[in-house]
Amino acid sequence: MTSIICDNDNQNKERLSLHVLCLNSESSTVTIVRYCLDRMQQPQVRQLLGNARYDQCPIENPQQLRPSESGDRNPFSFTPQLIHLHKDHEMFEDGDIHRHMYLQDLYTSDKDDKPALSVAEFACHISGCSAVFSSLEEYEHHYNSLHRHVCSSCRRSLPSARLLDIHIQEWHDSLFTILAQNQDMYQCLVEGCGQKFRTSKDRKAHLIGIHKYPPDFRFDKSRKDKGGRETKKQLHKDAAMEVVPDVCKSEGVCEVLCEVLTDQPEKEESMEMHVSEEDVAHMGQCASAGEPADVSAAAHGCTGMEPQKPRYSYRVPTTVCFGHGSVRGFRGRRGRRK
Amino acid sequence: MRTQKKTFPTWCRSCRRGYRHAAADTSERWRPNGTTDPTRNMWRLNKVRHKSGRQGDSLEELRLKRREHERALRQARRDRQLVSRRLLLTEDEDQAEVTMDTASEGQGVVDVFHKIHHSGPDREAHMKVLSKALRDPSAQLTFIKLENSMHLLVGLLTGSDARCRLQAARCLHELSRSPHRDVAPACLPATSYLLTYLSGQSTRFTELCLYTLGNLCPDSEVVQQKLLAQGIIPALASCMEIQRHNPAVVEAVGFTLSQLLQTNDAAVKVIPTVLASSLPAQLLSVLAPDPNFALAPAIESAWCLHYLTSSSRDNKELLSRGALLRCSSLLVSLGGAEGNKEEGLELLVCPLLRCVGNLLCCCPVEELNTAVADPQLVICLCALLQTYLQTQPALARESAWVLNNLTAHSNTFCSALLTFNLVSGMIHLLPFSQGINTLILRVLANIAHKKKDFCVQLAQLGLLSALCATLKMADQEMVTLSLDVLFMLVVSAPQVAEEFVQQGGVSLLEAIQYNSKGEMRGRATYLLEHHLLSQ
């Protein structure tokens, strides 16, 4: 019953236009995906596309699922234009002032009053991020730190592609959860070490003991409460095609690692921050909600959280609007390590 | 430091500001400063005036006052009430005296008025006193409220005593500068005479009448209507014709006309009449770079032409008279002259740029090559861009605007930019904001739009890597435009697409796919899908 997302993270031409959500029956697959791609602007649609599993698999029936109109129309609209400026146009203001200063005998060759020439600012354009920078380097640093390796399921920003992979595997992959019951799945975070552990605690002990990591290493938060609940939840959402409030399921301190959120003045973000502090308190409530039926109740109980945290896979048709305030991050490209 | 009075303008050595020194004999005013090369003097603004302020004012205080004044002017412009009135100095005074004298109180005006009313031979002296007194705004108000004051003044203006006429004109001149709205209409009884005197031969007197009329125009619709009905436009035209060899009068005509052209209804009430007269031809002749060329009249004429071309989109009349050719040629010679850095030159460059920019809008492409004869105009415009970038960014922006209009539909001028190696310089200007980079990017887009070969050249000159930076800018217009330009480059040749990919362009576009704006996402997706990932 696992949901599989076909990740077109290769040189495949269809990479961006296809996002196949394979569920149980063939027909429902087709139906749902078509719906998604036709109704691009509906927030509910995003829910369907949410799954953090990133297997690579060949796309089935790509023609059937390919949307008919998106991306085929040339969106570029530039044509050279003659611009006529009326005498009252604001672009003429400085020159007019200069002229009138001269008429009123206030002209001076004094160069000390030079108007400052300003340099253009750079801005992060990721939807929901409103950071602005005065130099390209600042921009690049911001982007690399906060947007390059972002888990699209929970929006956490990880510092590298590898850590992101591990995060997704351990937090959002139901298959991992199942396998981890019987074998050592938790890999050491240190690249090249290669050791694997049965539990995250074991790994943590290994990191601290062998690799001398700090005990509160920010990028090694463990998950509690894995397994069926998540899958059930998934199905519930998928089938219902409704907006289900996302509930944070982590154990321990749910530190929001995505610093984007601290930068943003937006209300939603502050709610998010609020969430993290209160998470420990709410966690108990949320975690105990086992049935799908209780999800909404649990969500209800977890007030102060965002009403909607869309879950979506990392390759989304770009015509899908993610709504205001939501950060659309994406993980580093698996098939394309630098 | 006050310099000695000389018969020709000089620069004050201590503060490096120019004083306008009135010559005792007006015909000497425009004599060159003893330099042998007349063309060198052609570009020097012979009078660059300044407000000296009180002796006690420090430089910093002066600067503060200027800035305050500038702020007031900006606000006035935003309120569509930007109005200036000029002061013509008398022969025997210089600027420093202007603000030095504390004006007489209202009572003083009344006293003087009565003296004038009743006196005989001393009248002229009293009138001088009166005119000085009328510098004060409250005295102006007092005067017009006095019974029969204007009647008396008009009588003296039209009387048989020539010196009293001059003094009466001077009094009216002072009144015309009043900031109070009631004063200008009060001067209406005199206007028909002032207009009549414009066709006279006394240059100084004519100048005075002209500036007075010019000062009366703004602010009062009643006055404007009256003046138009009384035939101010034909009067100005004939004055300019008669006095065309006298730069001071030409300058004054230009000023007065520019005041009329700035009024609110000018497009309907003034401009058609002006275009039908001989004024356009005369204005253009003032801009001819011949030995008679003088900066100050050229400045006024250029501003008149700017108001004409910017008030309406239909400038066929001016185009047919060769306005585009004249303005663009003058710009080219200004751009190239060593007088490029001369003070005051931007006062002429600015309106010329605007004329060229707006005239280009109504010039059909086929005629462009004859209308703008010199392809070196692009060199001049790029030079102006670089020159004014730091000192007057607004002028740099206007130069970029003209370049856009020049290159929009013309293969010739686009090609010229490439041929003359001007593109790299332009690419280096893309980091600057306040509208400069969007206009420059438009110019580059105009070039790319013409031919695939141009695109390849642009890519070779480094436009791709510049776009990688502009795509990250905060200004949405820049980003959209950058995407459009990128598209044109990428489709022009496969090697351009390859180079873009090599420069890391794909990840850049992928990031844009997460932009909050749909048009950005759509463009990025299209580029990726159709052109960059098809390998």
C-alpha cells in the first residue's frame, strides 16, 4: 500500500511535468493525477502530491498523464517598446527640480550635494521568503543555507544533501520505519563512516562517543511515533482529498531548523515558531491520536499551529500554487551530486 | 567676497561661483572673456547665479537652505504647482545686494507712492526707491491695495518720460515676482502695453517686459487667458525674430514661452498656436551650433521644445521641421566637446535628451536614419550615461531611456551599439538601480530581439553571466525582463544554451520555479522544459 512518487530527477525530459502518484488501482491513479494537474490552483490538490519517498521509477503511461496545456504556450512577452514620457512624468522630476533651482538662482556647481547612486538589491524569491540582500554573496549564502536542502514535507532545512536524504528517510519514509524494526537502518551521520545502528539513540551514542559530536547536535533529532499512524493518515488524506491540518509528529524538541522562519515577519511563521515551543506540550495530545478519525480532533487540539501545512513531493508541477506564506523548498538533487 | 564690478562676467576666485555682472553698456555683456578661441567660450555658461544669502551664513547653512528649498520644489512639482519666477537685476546692483537690504515696511511704500503721485522732477528717483521697496512681498500686497496705484503705474509706463517708463516697468517686474495670488491679476491693466513694447528696439527694456510677462503667467488662469487673447504668442514670435541676434533677449523670450507652455491647459490653449507660428523654427535655430551659439538662450529654447514634445504624442509638426536632427546633432557635439564637464551643461543636455527621446516616439523607423543622421549618437548617449551616472543619476536614466527609444525598432542603431563596443560598458551598469538597470536591460533586449546573431554576440560579451545575477534581484521587473532576455539568447544558438547550463543556470531557473509569482514560474519552467533540458 505504499505510495510511490516517481521522481523525475534525472535527465528525463518529462521531469517537471509529471508527477505520478501510484496508488492501488490503475484507474484511481489516473483519475487523481489528472485531477491534480488540471486543477492546479486548488490547495487540496497539493495534498495528493505529498509524499516524501523518492524512489526512482519509470513513469507509466506518460502520454496519458501528461497535461495537455501546461508549459506549451510560450510565456515570453517581450517586445521592444517606444516610451513616450509626459512632461509631468515622475522620471522627469530630478531634471525639473534642477532646472527650477537654476531659474531661482539657486544653481550651484557645488558637488557635495551629490545624490547617491544606489545599487540594486537582491531578494530571495522562494515563495514565502522575503529576505533581501545588498550583495550577491549574501544572497548565495542565504540560499545555500536555507533553501537548497529543504525537506518539502516538514520544511526543515538541512545543511547538505546527504543529511537531507537521511532526514527524509528517517522521518518521512514508512518503508524505512518498517525495515528498521528488523535491521540496522540508522546510518552514522559522518560521511565515510558507514556504520548503521538499530535505533537513533544508538547512533547518537556513537556520534558522541566515537566522533565527539555535541550531545545536542541540531541535525540529529529523532522521531517518535512512526509506523502505521502515518500511513493511515496518508491514506486518509489521499482518499479524502481534503485539506488536513498537518500535525507535527516529532519527539523531543521540535527545533525548527529552517532559519527562514526566523527571518520572516509573516504571521504564519510566527505561528510556526510558537508551535515549536509548545510542541512538547501538544505532542502528547497529538501523539495519542491514533485513528484517522481523531486526526482532526488532534489537529483541533493542537491549536496555534498552522491551519495547513501542505505535504507535497519535491518535484511539483510548477504551475501549482502553494499559497501564501508557504515555503516551497526542495531537496538537493539526488542524481546530481556536485 | 565681492568682486569688483567689471564689464564682463568673471568667476569669484574665493568661492568659485559666478556672479552676473551687469554691463553698463548692454552690448558688451556677451563679449568673450578675452579668450581667443570663440568656440571654447561657446559652452561656458556666462552667468551661473547663486543666492548669496546673508554674509553670516556658513557654507553648511547655505547647503541646508538649498536642500530645504529643493524639498519644497519637489513637493510643489508633485502638486503640479512647480512655478518659478526670475529676477532681472538692475544695472547697478549685483546679487549680493538683493537680500542685503531689509525691505521697507508697508508704510514706506505708501509714502513713496504718494510722493510719486504728487511729485515732479524727482519722480524717477522715487520710483527707484519704490521698485526696491516692492521686493518685499508684503509691500507688494500693500501697493496693489492702494487706490489707483496700478493706474498710476500704467500711466508712467506709457508716459512720455522714457526713464520713468523703465522704472515703471521695473516696479511691475518686482510685482510680477510676488508669491501672492492676488498680485498678478492686479497687474493686468499693464499687460497689453508690455506686449506692445515687445516689438520695440530697446533691448534692456524689452528684456524687462519679457521677464515680467513670464512671471505673470503661472498661477493665474485669468492672466493667462488675457495674455493669450492679447496675442502674446505672435508678440513673442515677432520679438524673437527682431531680436534674434541679441542672446539676452532671446533667452528672455524663451523663458516667457516656457512659462506659458507649462500652464495646465497649455496642450489645448497654447501649443496649437505656438506650433502654427514661427516660434518652433526660431527655437530650433537657437540650437544651431554656429558661432552665435550661446548657452543660456539655448537652454531656454531647449526647455520650450521639451514642453512642446512632451505634452502630446503627436509631434509631426516639429519632426517635419527637423527637430530631431537638430537636437540629436547638438547632443552629439555636446557629448563630444571638451566642454562636456563644463558647469551648467547639463541644463541643456537634459531638455535635449528629452526632446530626442519623445521625438523618437513619433518618428517612423524608415525615416529614422535621415532624422538622426549620425549613428554616433549612440556613442554620445553611452558617454552621457557614464558621465552622469555618479553625479546625476537621473540624467543617466534619461540617457538610457533615449537609447531604448533609439534601439526599439532600428536594426541600424542596435548594430551600432555592437559595432562601437558599447555593450560591455552597458552590461556593467546593470547593478545600478533606480530604474537605470531596467532601462539598460531593455536596450539589450531590444538588441537581442533583432537578430539571432546579435544574441550570440551579446552572449559572448558576457550578458549570460550578468543575467545570472539580475535574475536574483529584488526588482520583479528586472527578473521578468531577465527571463525574457535569457529566452531570446538561449533560443538563438545551441552553444548559448550550453554555456548557460555550464554557468549553473539550470539550478537558478529551478529556484525560480518556486517563485511566488506565476509568470516567473511559468517562464522558468518553459525554458527548462523546452530548451535547456532537451539534451
